Amino acid sequence: MSSGLLEKSGARGATALRGGRWHPSPYLVFGALFWVVMTLAYWRVPMCCDFGQHAAVVERLKANLLHPRHPMADLPGAGSPYYSPYAVAQALFARLTGLAGWEVVKLTGPLNLLVLLTGIGRFVRTLTPHRWAPVFALYAMVLLWGTRMAWWSGYLGLMSMTGNLAYPSTFAIGLTFWIWSWTAHLTRTETRTGTHTRTGTRTETSTGTGTDAAPFWQYAAVGALTGLTLLIHPITAVGTVTGVVAFALSRRTGRKDGQLKRWGLALVTAGALAAIWPYYSVFSLVGDQSVDAMHRQLYQEMPARFWLAATLGLPSLYLRWNRDRRDPLVLMFALNCAVIAYGWVTGHYTYGRIIGLTLVPLQFALAVELTVPRPWSRARRALGVAAVAGALVGFLTIQAGAVVPRALDPIGFDQPPRWPTYTWAARYIAPGEVVLTDGYRPTRSLPAYGPNLVAPAWPDPALDERERSRRMSAVHTYLAPTSSRAERESIARRYHVHWLLLTRGQRLPPEAVVVAWSRKTGEVLARVNGGAPREG
């Protein structure tokens, strides 16, 4: 199969009469094993980090599919980029099954992993036919990062995958591998169609418009998938596009008129699909700075976070560049580095989100080099030894805790975050009711169950950042030990506050009534009467 999952054995004698036998490829075996182990590792990690935000999105769409409220606040949600085709599909499934938003998001993780694994297998097969290359590429991708934790949406090391498998970024990256593989197929077709052939004493050059050229619909399909990726996770789509451009630039053809028309069709299709999406305008995000500040940290400690990939991958990329100045992995890496540098120079630090995809050319180039037929040179043998050592270093210093439970851990590896759940509080709060809290974890987890917050934890283009700042200031004022009852009641009325969730050590206002508390965290849920009932 083209995806590299099955291989046909040689047929002899009676076996040939039966059409031969099919055997699983190494990637099917090790990929399936990885899927099982990673799914179990992901399943044991409770809701944490951005998970609550994505579950809240599903809850809001489930409540009102056509006009969802803001994911985390009692405000209109028009213009929020969280309302993507991916989230709408999740909400439709939630409405069909009756599952809660957080349950649907949790179930999405193994599906996203399947899309990712099949995409990797498909893409690596465009780089080399070697049967072990996809296996090496997969394990390079999840192990070769650095020796300092890199936990972020779109970063697919073993440890971070335990938390972000269900995120839209993971699905978008899996889709990206499929787009790249299809693009590689199209550029190979263009190269074959545009090559020079000698007939007798005359040289003929195909124009790329003959019967061997890929049909226009395939370019439109690549454009449609790219537009879908743009809507699902816009910043990942930047990496998607740089990969498509890299493969397009790597081709060698005669006349380019036919190819320009085809790639123009892909571009128009992607733009049209993005333009007609009714929930938000992806083009309004260009130049938006609301989330840049929180992404500045992506540019900090980069050597410690990514040195394994760089040290082992750069020699492999150099070998590819030395053989072919237009190698697609080399071009992809260079284009991504240019995007990251642009983010740093301009202060649009959000572009640092593509660092995870920037490592892919390094990791996959290494994997391909390690499948070159023997005998190996001394330098290649040294590269192989270094790759094994690097994988062990990455696993033992950062990644091992993802798949080694604490009960079976003889060393004490760092484990994934284990945030407390908030079901103890959510059972008392009706969907849509407003909670006032400034706790780091409840502000990120509680909206997953349906409640709203006075002040959302994250910036969102659907909410003016000045308004979010005012709301955060109001929360701090309410919770300040020096606040008066009049101030608190005014804030409660203004934002329709029904509930307080107080962290350990915060003062309980005299007018609040304790309803529940957590033995594990010491947090308190209290009812306040100042909030008017939410209409609708």
C-alpha cells in the first residue's frame, strides 16, 4: 500500500496462484504498538492545561450550534477562532451521542493519533521507499527534542502528547503530513511530465499539460485540505504552507505555465474555503497581537529544548543539501526558520508555534539517512551511534515519564501534570452560570463543564483585550482582602456572578454561602446572591 502499512511478499508456486500473501510492514507493527501505548499513556492523564478551553468550545457549540457564546465568558462568541470545523464536528458528535464536551474531546485523542500516524507513514514513503524509514521517523519525532521540557500545543514529543493529543493542533499536524505527501506526489508527476526526452537526434520537452500531468482536481483537493487546516489551526497552517511551497520549489520541469495554473487553483481553493467559513474570519487574525505576549516564552531556552534535534538533524540535512540544492526538506527547514525569525524580529511571537513542525525536516532527514543501504562510511556509522545515544538521552531525561507509570518507575522520571478535577464543583453549577475565580487551574478547567468565568484565562479575538483586562481587574478587586461589601455586590451585579471558587487561603466574603469544598486542594465553592439570573 502507498501508505506503507502493508507489504506484499514474493509469490512462488501455489502461493502465486492465490495472488501472494500480505504481511504487515514494520511501520504497521511498531506504529500500532505506539498507538496502543500512547493512547493508554494519554488516557491516564486527567484534564489539564488547554484541555478545558477546547472542551468549553464543544460545550458552547453543543448548546447553540449556530450562535455559540464566548467559550469562557457570558459574552457573544462571534469571531472566535476556536469555532473551527474541527470543533463543530466534535459538537455535532456530542449532540448526537449526548456526551459532555470534555468526554468528546477526550475521545478525540486516539483518533487524532491515528490521523497523525497514517500521515507520517504516507509522507515518509515520499522521501524513501525503505520499509523501516517511517519507524525511524516516528521515534525520532517523539524522542529527539532536547533535555528541557517543551510542552506546548503542536509540540509532539512523548511527554507533551500525553496532554495535547486531543487538541486541534494535533489533528492539523496529522492532516499536514497527508497534504505534504499528496504535494510530493504532484511534484513528482510534474517532474516526470516536464523532463527532457531524447527521440533519435531530437530533444523533446513536455510542457506539463500532457496526459501524465496530475488532473486539476487533485490540486484543488490539496488546496481544500490546506484551507481546512487553516481554519482548524491557523498557525499550524503556516507550517503546512511552507512545506507545500518547499515541494513546489523542489520540482524540475520544462515550461511552467501548466503548473502555475494548477497551483494557482490550489491557492484559490484554500482561500475560498477559508473565506466562506461563517464562524470567524481567519484573515482577521493577520497582524493580530492579542496572543503574542504569551508566546514570547517559546523563544526562551531554545537550545536546551531542541538541541538533540538540531545536533543530529543538521548533518543529515547538510548531506541532503550537498546532494540536491533544492531538496524539499532543506527548503522546508529554511522557510520555517525564516518564519520563526520573522516572529522574533517583529514581536509576533505566535509564529514560534511552528517550531514543532520546524524540527520535522531535521528528524525525518536523520531517519532517512539511517536507512541508506550498507556498507556505511565511518561518518554514517558515527551518526547512527549518535542517533541511538540521542534517543536514549531524550527518553531518559524528558520523555520517559510519559509512558512509564509512577508505580513502575524505578528512577523517578518526571511525570505528566496531574491536575485535580472540578466535578465536585461543577455538579452544583448550572451551564451558563458565572463563576468568579482567579485560581490558575480552575480558570482553565471549570469552563469545560459548562460554567462561564468573569474573566477568561486566555486572550481571544472575540473579546477585546481591554475588556478582558477590566474583567481581570474586577476579579482582583472582588477578592482583595480590603474590598468592601458594596464593591463586591456591584461587581457581582455587573457580571451576573452566581458563584465564587476560592483557592486555599483566600478570604470568604461574609455574604457568601459555602456549598462545597475539595479535600484534595482546599478550594471552596460558595454561592453569592448578588448576580441576577442569566437570561436565556
